[in-house]
Amino acid sequence: MANPQINQQIVKQLKAILIQLLGRQAYLRLTSRIFLFSFRRQWLKNNPAYTVHYFVRHLIGPGQTVIDIGANLGYYSTEFARLVGSTGKVLSVEPIQLYREILLANTRHLPQVQVLPYALGEQEGTISMGLPFADQHRHGLMKVLTESEKQVAPEIFEVELKHPAKLFGQLADIHYLKCDIEGYEVPVLPAMRSVIESHQPIVQVETDGENKLILHRMFNEMGYQLFYVQQDKLVPYPDAQQQLIGDMICIPAGKISSIEKLIQRS
């Protein structure tokens, strides 16, 4: 039987070789195209890493407005755009220029996608982002750097910082909000609490640890019910101390009846 750790090491080495041969931008462009091609043909449907990517088709419809915070290379944004159609809107937030250029290329045929070149936070100004390790292929782990991480990061990006309530406060509607920003979901989501309370969107957030406890409490206070996705069903997640499988899906009370058939009731 193959050793998974050895297999992972081989894959890591192959990725490093490809980056060296192609350059980082060409490597990321290639891997994103392979992903999008495979995703559209349902080839990734049995991969647990993409359970929520496929499940969002149940939660988003034509004409809706979706915000994708941490759009990265556009894996979610392209699917959101397909679901909202030509009458909808996807606001894709991606502060890193390298990733944003590939995001723009992957969505150039989707006029309903608007790419916003900002990081989000409690204040406006600039902030330092980067990978706190040398593995350049792990593009999904770009994050706001702590002072200690700045000392070891091989590359640091200074990006413009916007307050989310100011950026999105004038939107007529927000139906769905996805947030995947590597531990910076707190303070970002609390900073846009007033916007969430006003529009009552479904919220999808990658979170863990203390941040998970904070957000679980915040969404409960707003009358949301919390779930995770398993086997194409929403599984209730009432206890933040329990393990969270994948992203936390937060449904406002007013939308529970419309998605009741998706909920796994014990």
C-alpha cells in the first residue's frame, strides 16, 4: 500500500519543479484552468475538499448578488457567476495582484463579475499580506501577516485596506456572502455585521478555533441557524465546541423554510 505522506511529498516536489520551469504566474494559471475544466465536468464531485463548491448550487439563484471575500483564482467566483446568470452580480474581493490577474483572466467572459482589489478590515489604509512559508504553490493560504510572520515570509505584499461596511453598505441587495481569508474572518465579518443584519444573506465562512466561537455566537445573536455540508445535505451545527466539517453555512431565520428540504434532521 502506498504511503500517503510519501505521495504528498512527491506531489509537492512536482509542483515545485513546475513552478521553477513555468514561473509562478504560468503555474497558477495552468492549475486554475485544470481545476475549472475538471470541476465543470463533475470530476471532483467525490473529493471532500470540493463538497461545498458543488453544494452552493442549492443556495444561489439567477439574478442574485453574491460577495466572494477572498476570491483567490476564482474557483468559487466562476461558479457563483454561472448560478446568478447574466442578471446577477458577483463582487469578487482579491487584494493580491498576482492572484487577481489570474482571477480576471478566468472571469473575463463573465461580465456579471466585478473584481475589487482590496483587503478588508476594521480600518482603512494598507496592510501586509503574504505566505508565512516558502511553498509558493499553496496559493490558498495567503494571509494577513503578523509581525513575527513578516520576519520569515519570502515575499510581502502591501495592499489597500477597505472597511467592508463602507464598501458594501450601498448595495441594494446581498443574497449570499462567502468569506475565506485565512483567519482574518474576525475582524472582517464582525465589522460588516450591520450590513449582514440589513440584508440577511446566507453566509459561508471558512473558520476555526477562537474565530469559530466568536462567529458562531455572533450569528446566533442575529437569529441565524448554523450548518455544515455533508453528503449534499445541511447538517445542523448548534455547538461550536464540536468539530466543524468544512465551511460553516449560516442561514438567516427567514430563509430556513425555503431550504428545509436540504437540512438533515435527526
